[in-house]
Amino acid sequence: MPVARTASAAASALRAFARAARPQPAPAACCNAPAASTSRALATSAVARSPDSPTSSPSPSSSSSAAAEPNPSPAFASRYPPGAGTHLYAPSAAAQRAYLESLLGVVGIPNPQLVDEQTAEKTLTHKSGVDKTALYSRKLKRSELHAVQQEQAQQRSGGHNEKFAFVGRRLLRLHLTQHLFSRLSSSNPALLSTVLTAPSQMPLSIESILDTKTLGASVGKAWRLEEALRWREVRGQDGEMTGLWKCRGAGVEGVIGMVFTTQGIDATHRVFEQLVLPHLALPITLERALAAATTSSNSPSPASVSA
């Protein structure tokens, strides 16, 4: 009995010591005020950084409304930027068709009647130019989302140029490989092997030469493709415009894919030789090797000179 009493007394003492050692919660009045002031400060700074009012100071009502609205998740905001930071360039289908007629008229495609307004609109519409405002402005139920998608599909039956660009990338690689092989197989086979087998990260690789952004910065700029391209401009927090080079590059790929689909492989070869190749951003080593190969092929042979 004395041992049992001693053990129970020790257990009671330990429980009392544990209760005394627990941290006690602070009074509610001392922490609510700083939290509210912190939220008001964050809301004020968010309004002050908004692109709509870069210099004006926010009013108390705007601060409270900004604090009351829930902020979207970072993934949602980065994938579908707010309307204040975007601008949609949407030329008409007739203007897009006229642009393609002017661009491809130099080459002389065999069947220009196949490039109608719907085909031209699809060729020169980047997927960023398809309006997603109704889809992502708020969370929709499954039935509402399906109805909005069907309505947008009926309004824009042309779609975008992603499939044309997929085909165009393969054709650009084919035509560039044929061009390099015909020029360098005898004059500089080592460089030709390097270009054909180089990893995609190297500047000499075909993947780097035909990169979508590189095409947009060189060929798309020479074509002035932004004048007829339907695309959505996105401006970051620093105010710089992003996405133009990639949209123009996809437009170049889309034009090549459309020409192959409607006109055939011979027409795409002429478009590559006359409209793409002169504006490609080639590495200086490859450019000099091609120039030397062209010069040697154009110079007369010793036998013809003696004759």
C-alpha cells in the first residue's frame, strides 16, 4: 500500500508539472489588431503595384475591396494572365488571306484557290489567340464549361495553327537537311556530320537553327508576320512584352504546314528556298562553309577553262 500510494502521488505530481509547463495562449485582443493592419498594408501595396494605377495612391475603399477579394493561385495566374496584362491582336480573315496571297505570290503556288479565308485564319491564328476569357474568368461547373466550349467552337470553327505547325517543323527539318547535304557532303563532310549529329543544345544543331523562337526572331520578323497574326500579347510585371517571337515562329511553321497540306512537297521546297533560307539565323561557321561551297560550285572547272 505505501508503494502504491507513492506511485500514484508521483504520477499526480508529473501531470501537474506538465500542465504547468504548457504554454498558455495569449489574449485575443493583443494579436487581432496587428493582423488586420498587416492585411491592410498588403492590400494597399497590391493596389499600388497594379498596372491600371501605377502612380495613384489607393483609397480606403479600394484597399478594403482588394483585401476582401480572394487572390488566385500562382499557377492559375501564370498560366492564364489577367486581362489587364494581355492584349489580343485579331485581324480579319480577309486580311489574313490577302497577306498569304501576297507572301506566297512570289513563289507561285499551283493552287491558290485552296487557300480560302478559313484556311488562312487557321494558318495565322496562334493558340494564344483563341479567347479563353469566358472559360477561366471564374470556376465553372462541368455542364457550364461544356456549353461554353461548344459555343466557342461554333464561333471560331477555324481553330488555330498547332497542327499545321507540327507538320511544318518536320518539313523545315527535311528541307534544311537536304540543302546542307547537297552543299556540304563533298566540300565539308566533317561540318555536315557535326550539324546532323550535334545535340539540340549546341548552336550548330538543326534543332537550334530551327527553334521556334529563333524562327520568329529571324524569318517571322522578315515576313512581318505580326501584321496578319492573331495572337495574344502578354506583358509581365516589368511591362515588357513576351510571346511575340514564339508566336511568329509558330506562324512560320504553320505557313509551311499549310502549303504542304494544300499545295504539296514541291511548293514547300520553293517556299523554303526563296522565303525561309535567306532569312535563317545560321551560325557563322555554317554560313561561311555554305558560302564557300556555293562559290566553288559556281567557279568554272579547269577543263572547261582550257577548252
